[in-house]
Amino acid sequence: MKTWSNNRICGLLGIDYPIIQGGMIYNSGAKLAAAVSAAGGLGLIGAGSMRPDLFGDQIRKARTLTDRDFGVNIPLLYPHSAECVEVALAEGVKIFFTSAGSPKKVIGPLKNAGCTAVHVVASPALAVKCQAAGCDAIVCEGFEAGGHNGRQEITTMVLVPECVAAVDIPVIAAGGIATGQQMAAALALGAVGVQIGSRFAVSVESSGHGLFKQAVVDAGPDDTHLVLKAHVPVRLLKNVFRDRITALEAAGAGRDELAAELGTGRARRGMLEGDLAEGELEIGQVSGLIDDIPTVAEIMDRLLNGFDEALAKLHPNT
């Protein structure tokens, strides 16, 4: 098995393998983050679906489940994001992944506290801005990714080498990665690690509802679609709600009409409560490759073994 002692992201984050779990709304609680960190990757507690008090509870709970470091993911578009940053700092968290906004909002307090700051981008131009702002690394998330997405529609295969060429800080690839073979492809493009969301969302330790996980297992290769681009772009699994939103967009609905149809709490209904008809079912295109609900330990083993198998196929005589 390949050793990772010289890997830049492993050194930066203090992990055994360059595998980071995505901060997925209603899926990334303490149990999942702790399991990924315990298996040698970096688990992230996702603040997007949590109020600050619950977020703090989850950070404390994760510490009872693993003695390995874990991080947090804080989308900056929410009104309570600044408070979540304060909560995580007060709890002694040292690794912050941010998204959906400018890292300039939080980079000062994070650096003053000696934290590692990583931001998610969807274009090389944003990658350059993150480096200038002082980020330690970036996640380049391609158009294939689930959940909230960029408007640029740049796929991972194109985005990663563009960002690698644009910045000097480490680049982590994300979007459409669920196997060791895909991980090998991302590193071949110049990334030093991968961030994986959908595969970890459909795991035993994920806090997502069992019906949601099974819906992903049952999904085909063309069952996700990026919708709400005039409002907040998000990749969703096909269901009654998504079909209705798609029809509204085709009819020329504006941002206000789409926002009214979306309402509030729809992601919770879908992923946490299991409403497969009217909830938001956020998942990536890679759902077509997901056909079971394993433990995190099993997923990590598959990723690492698949990576080694991919290298062996590329170099059969070495």
C-alpha cells in the first residue's frame, strides 16, 4: 500500500491519508466526523444544518468518539455562520473548512487563533483570491458535486488542473469522487488530496435518514440535476419537488418565485426526516456508483485499496 508521509495535505492536517469528508448538510454530525478521523482521514462536522448551540454539542460529542483531530465546515452564507466560527474557536477546533462566501470574513480570527483555513472554490479565479486572502489550502469542487454548487459549471477533471496551475497552496479535489480509482485520477491531475461527500453521506455513520440513503443506492447515473441556479444552485436527486422546480425554471420563473417554492426546512425534510417526495435530496452525480450502505471503515479500505489497484494497472510491471 502506498505511504503518504510526504503528502502535503497529510502534513498540513495531521492525517494518515489525504481523504477529507465533506461537510454535508444533515449528514455530517459528530458520529460521521469521528469515524472518518479515526480511520485516518479528516472528518468534518458540518455547521450548515446546525444552530450554534447544537454545533457546539456536536463538537464536544465528537471528542468523546475519537482521540484524532477533526475539523468543521462552515458555509458562510447563513446568518449564524459568524457565531458558529466563534463557537468552534471557543471549543478549540484548529481546522476550518469554509464555503459559500468570501474567506476574508473569517480568515483574520482563524489565523490569530493559529488555525488552518481551507476554502471551497468552483473556479481558478476564486482559487487565486483564496490564496491572496491567506488560506492554507483550497478545495476545488467540480460541477458534479452534490448539494450547493458553483454557477460556473466547470467539471472536476478541468477545474483541478486549472487551480493547480493558478496557485501554490495545496489543492484538494472534490466533486464526483467516490472510489479509489477516481482518487488516483484526481491526484494525477495535480491535487494532493480529495474531499468526498456523497459516498460518506451514504454510510452507516452518516446522520442522514435511512430512506434517503436507500434512495441514493437506488439512483441511476442520470438521476441528479443542478437546479435553482437563479436562486442558490443545488444538485438534487430526482423527486416530486425537484420536478416541480425544474418545470418552474423551464417556464422562466424568477428568483423570488423559486425561493417561495423552496420555502424553509426542505433539506431537513428530505435528508434528515426521509420525505422522499417533497424534501430536498442533495447528492452528487456519483450517486450512480453508490450501491450499498457500508461503514466508514469499509469505505476507507475500499478507497485505499482502489487507489493501489489503479496504480498497479497503470504500472503493471513495477
